[in-house]
Amino acid sequence: TMINMFEVNETNKMITQENLDVRTITMGISLLDCISDDLEKLNQNIYDKILRLAHDLVPTGEAIEREYGIPIVNKRISVTPIALVGGNACKKPEDFVTIAKTLDKAAHEVGVNFIGGYSALVSKGMTKNDENLIRSIPEALATTERICSSVNVGSTKCGINMDAVRLMGDIVKETAELTKDQDSLGCAKLVVLCNAPDDNPFMAGAFHGVGEPDVVLNVGVSGPGVVRAALAKLPDDAPLHEVAELIKKTAFKITRMGQLVGSEASRMLGVPFGIIDLSLAPTPAVGDSVAYILEEIGLEQCGTHGTTAALAMLNDAVKKGGVMASSSV
């Protein structure tokens, strides 16, 4: 069906008044074919591949912003977990830091805001390479500007690697210490995960999973303000199923805008389009946060009884693809 004028106006209002934006277009790049046992060669391969694939990413995002009037806040890259890529050439944590600096240099060169994938996946156990990468994280984040790092320490299916959890406690503390002159900014670029998805476009948890294609484009849309504004139009005594339905419909409208941006960027760059993810993360704008959504739904105050259950319900309503898909009710 044709998109009608009402929907155009509605989307425009979401952008101008309700803090709707495309939070990120993230290009996922596989570095598996860059592997070498020579550290210098490995770094060169990584730099060359990122520049070859991502040199038009930022200009493309800016062109779409101009064409459609949709703000695209960040242009980002995610790469294969570096613990997997660097293992052959890196014998100690300091060797991994050279890769962080190469990634940072490439990110600067193509103009992206962040590059994610300085990562290790250790939900059942750590290889020596994984451990070396993890131990290199504080130094890597302290000596680079745009690197984001993540470590997946557990999974619902496999269990939790408590040795990795213990080690990450030290790593977070050391990262804070090494970046203390920048308000411990290193910690804001490090995330410890369970059940890390292979295709998350959002930093700092983004990496390009081994089940992904050589290169792919993922889109992240930010929508808390829009969801809250939609809920404000419901009467206070609206039944829960109406609240859930409205959230799903709103989520669907928001993700459809993300799909437009993703499809267009994919076409312009000649790169396959992956996923759209709807972010419930807050922005600095007042009212643009999940807390306000939960209070709009009827929670007296966020942080009190029922907050976690309400958040789980909200996630369920939003993250399953809006009205198009629901795996459970």
C-alpha cells in the first residue's frame, strides 16, 4: 500500500518532537581472511580491508540524511572478535594492542564514530589467545579513541564462565584506573555480556559474528521518546493488552523507518542488508528513556517494585519485531 500523508506527518513529528533517530548504521566486516602469523602483515591486512569496504560508509549515511531528513547519529563498524583474528600472530597482550591501534587508525581514516569487535567469546572457557586479548583491554582502550570492546562470559545454553567473570572484575577496574584522567571513559567503551548476539549494531557490544557474511549492513533505531509519546495518548485506565498492542504498533512504525534507511544504504554501498534493531537505550534528551516509558505504562516510580518485570514485558513487546512476530504471549 502507498504510505499516506498522515504517516509522513506522523514520522516527521516523531523526528522533530519525540527524539526519533537512526542511532547507527553499522557495517559488519569479517576479518577472518586477514589472518596471518606475521603481526605486521596481519595489521596491514586489517587496515586495507576496512578501508576498502568502508570508505564510502560515512558519505552514504550523510547523503541519506540529506535526502530523507532522517537524522543518522552514528556511523560505525563492527569486526570479527579480535581474539579469533589475532591468535596466530599475537603471543602476548601487547601484541593485541597493536591491532587496537590499527583498528583505531582505520576508523579515523574512514570517519566512523566507533569500531566494535575488540572482543573475546568465552562463555565456556578461555583459550590463551582469549586471555591475552582480555588482559590487553585496559591498555587498548586507554591508548585509542574509537575502539569498543566486549567480552561474552556466559550463555543460557552453555553456562557462565566464572573464571572470565572474575578476570573481568579486574579488567574493568584496571580500565577505569588507566583512563582516570578522562573520567574513566574506557569503562564506557567496554561491555561484559551474556548471550551476545552476532549482529548487534550498538556499541560497545557490537562484533561481527562468525555466522555472518563477509560484509553486512545493520541498522539501529532509537525509540524510547516515541514509545512514551504514543503511550501518553492512551487513557490511564487502558487495559494492559491495549498498552502492549500500542507499543508493538509503534515499534513497527519506528523499525519501518530503519528499514528504509537500511535498504537505501545497502543499495548505495552494494552491501547486503542485515537487521534492524530497536534501541531502548536513553539519549541525553529529557524524557527519552525507558524509565519514562515504564512510568507511562503505570509504574509509580522506576527503581521500585515491579521495575524488572515491567522492563521484561516491554522488551518482549518491542524486541520481537513489533506486530509482525511474537514468539510468546
